[in-house]
Amino acid sequence: MSQQQKPLTAFAVLSAAAASMALPVADAQAEARPDERVISYRNSQYQEDDAPASRTFNGVTDRYSVNVHQLGFDTPIADDWYLTSELQYETMSGASPMQTYENSDGQSVLVMSGASIDDTRIDLKLAPTRYFEQGTVGGSVAISSENDYQSLAAGVNGSLALFNDMATLQGGVSLAHDTLSPTDPELSTARQQADGATKTTVSLFQGVSLVLNKDSALNLGLVATHSSGYLSDPYKTDDRRPDSRAMLALSSRYRHYLRWGPGQENGWHLDARWYQDDWSVRSQTLTTRLVSRWTGVHWRFELTPMLRYYRQSQAAFYGLEQTPDANNPHSSDARLSTYGALALGLSSELGWKAWSLSLDYQTYDASEGLALVGDTDKETPGLVDYQLFSLGVSYQY
Amino acid sequence: MNKGITRVAAGLLCGSLLLASGCAQVAPWQRGHLGSDVMSWDSNALKRSLDDHIHSSKEASSGGFGAAGGGCGCNG
């Protein structure tokens, strides 16, 4: 089962931002350890749309559906220590693209894996944080396990408040080591070569949060990541990627406070990211949300519409030749093509005393045309559209 | 690329600190709005975690708001 093809496999992010998770922007002030314990559960249904039948080689059009259970528990563990933890369990089934090639008519043909694939994944993350008067020091460990992919990761991070808490510096480093063990290795040479292969990823993070005025704040971040080892997808046909990848992402997050009436407040969020790597992939991401909250004596209600736009340019070795040169890097993975994607979401949360209930919906559409600029002459039927529906409950004590 | 990363990192750090030192001071008692839940960088950790995971497995890009620890073979 392809660790490259799965929509939801091992976690990519061991967050140095674990320290910034769920924190208000007032973390630009010296942070205080949270006092409360929070237990939360969330179930999500992820469903991909069918592949286009007119472009599918073998008539298989069903794509992935995933059922995700998440259990979170955050608690003080000592005077100045706080622990956040997350356990995730996924079950997934469906088919995925093995190859895309361009036929003599100039149309792209999508070859899907023949049979529906079933798999499960379990993932555990722990992140303790020590709070000081002017900052924090934290760590994180994560383990992820599935039939054909094992991952271990660890990281450290910290923050330091400066200039009367007008600015907070953040930094972190993380390391991950993954091991592949493709199923049915007898089916291809690529699977045999990948059996026991490893991948190592090192990531450095630097960021700063700034109080701009009493109603707005800005966070800037820079992440440099280097992966080495087996980076190809053994389940895809003629997938040969370089054995190293250097990535750089620059991000900004802006928050602005608005109040339109008594008992009501809003936060406007604008997030942007610029990304590039030495596979020639360049991408830009823009996300905006308006978080509106109404508060009563024992209850609160929050509604958040979200709009996200993403675009990327293709990797240097992306191509749709049916029989590419075996001596050169090559991949027909749609995720390495030039395309754009638009996501719309609506989140709601109803709180009553210490309880809260959340309901979220998100739809994601990707297409060549949404790239807006770049070479999008080639059809990319392997691009995925999906819907995500989530229901969550949490209790704080 | 390493030199470029170092320059960008140094520029980000210095520029941010200059910006911070030049910003009008906001007293702690004036920061109530900034502490509101509607202003959180990430309001729901489980939601953010899953959203990030899906996006990083469906797109060629990942990271940006924290150190990416790897551990995912699902990136394009």
C-alpha cells in the first residue's frame, strides 16, 4: 500500500509550533502555563471524488475514503510543565493512481490500482512544554505505524519574549526517521528495492510573533527542511525521484480583532505561505477566516467560514511519457504537476459550561486551470477533489 | 541554498526585531483583545493537525508554521 499514494498516512509535522497550538496571539506576551485539563475527541470522514471515467484506463474510478478518530488530552504535569498529546487512528480504503501517461491523441490516461486497498494507521504524539517567566522550552515525540510504513520523530522547540513582551521569538528543530516495507514486494522490482529502505528528515524552524497594536498581531516563520533517502513511490510505475530534497517555506499569519456589538467579537485571520524546493516546485498558499463568537452567561457559539487558495508549479522531473528514460528521474504523480486548488470550509462550535461540540465541513477542488499561471496544457486526471466532515466534542476541567 | 536560507533567516530575524522595537508600545492591560479566543493562531489543535496532514499529503508543499519533522511518506 503506497505510503506515497495514501491520502492520510504518517504525520508530517512534529510541531515546533506545538508551543503555539491553541494559544491566543497574546503569546506575544510572556506565556503562563495553562491550568486546565482538556480532553477532546474528533471523528472525521474524508471522501475523495471518483476519478474521471473518460480518462481512466481500466475502468476503476473509486478513490480513497478515510475514517479518522482523534483523541487529544492536554494536562499540567508539574508546577511549570504542561503536556499535550494526541492519538490518531485511521482506517482507509479505495484505489489510487499508479501512472498517468499521455496517449497519441494528447489525452492523459490514468491507470488506477486495480483492487480496493484497505489499511489502518495509528499515530501517537506527545509534546511536553516547560514554562518560564519569559518563555518556554518544549519537546515532542511521535510514532506512526501502518502495514508498510513506520515513522519515528522527535523535536525540541522554544520561545522567548522580548521588548516588554511586544515580540516573541520562536525556534525549533526536529528529526524523523522512516522505514518502508511495501506490501506484495513480489509484484515489482521497485517494491523489492524499497523494502527496508529509509528516509531521514531534518527540519529547522524560526519564527517571531509581534504585537502590532492593541487589535492586531503578526507571526512570521521560516522552515528549512532536508529529506534524504528513499523518496520515490514504490507503488507507482516508473517513479524515480532524487534521493534528497531541500525545502524552504516562509509563512506569515495576521490576526485582527473586530467587535460589532455587545457579547459578540470577531477575529479576522489571514495566513500566507511561500514555498520552494530543489525539485523546482514553487507554491503559494493564501488562507483567510473570519472567526465570529457570541457569548452568553453559560454558553458560547462560534462560526468560522474559511477560504483557502493553493497553487504550485511542477517538479523538474514530472512527465507524462508512457515509457520514460529509465536513467533519469521521472514521476507522473499528479501532486508534482502544475495545478491550483480551492478549499471552502465552515466550522461551528457550541459551548456550554465546560463542554463544547464542534461541527466542520470542508470541500477541496483541484484542477490544472486553478494554477492561473504556468504550464497547464497537460491534462492531470489524477488530481483529487475531496470533502471532509468532522464532528468533535471536548471537556475542560 | 544553504547561504540563501541563512540570509533569509537572518533577514527575518533582524527585520522582525527592528519592527518590534519600532512598534508603538501596547501596555499589557491594553492587550485584552489579543488574548481573545477568536485571535488564536490555531484555535483547534485536532482540526489544525488533520488539515495540515491532509494538505501535506495531497500537495507537493508542506511546513510553514512549525518545524516539519518528516515522518510522512505521503508527500508528493
